Amino acid sequence: MKWLAAALAVAVLLLQYRIWVSGDGVREVERLKAAVALQRGQNDQLAERNRQLAAEVRDLKTGMDALEERARSDLGMIGPNETFYQVVPVSPSGSGPPETRTAAAR
């Protein structure tokens, strides 16, 4: 009977070792939990991005304001009865037009 109890104790110890120390045990479960949490965070970010894109598509399909805004920002278009003014920034290297170079030198 002592041999049977000793064999069972050894079997339990080996199984506990496998659960707590081996790579397939508790450490792997914790690593997988962390990976799942990270993936859920990424999924939430992508779901929010998808919601924003769906709202933008809906605006582009239904309203003219979104189309005008997109045409102005992406294509540089202007509307009728509007005047286009282009503002050129002064370059710090002095390679700009001569008027800006002389004004900057004063």
C-alpha cells in the first residue's frame, strides 16, 4: 500500500510540475491572456476607425457639404464667385523670391 501511495504522490508531483513550471502550463495561459487583451484593444481601435469611415462615406453619399470640403482640401478646387489666394511662406534659407530676401536682410 505504501508503494501505491508513493507512486500516486510522484504522479501528482509530476503533474503539478507540468502545470506550473513547463512552457505549456500557467505561463502559456498568462501569455495567451495578454495576447488576447492586446488584440481586443487593436480590434476596438479598428472598429472605431471603421465607424468613422462609415460616417464619412454616409456624409459623402448624402450631403454636398462633405463633397465640397473634400474637393477643396484634396483637389484644391474653388467654388464659383470665390477668389483664390495663395500664401507663400518665407523660406529661412534665403532661397525665396528676391523681395523676401531683401526684406529679411533689413
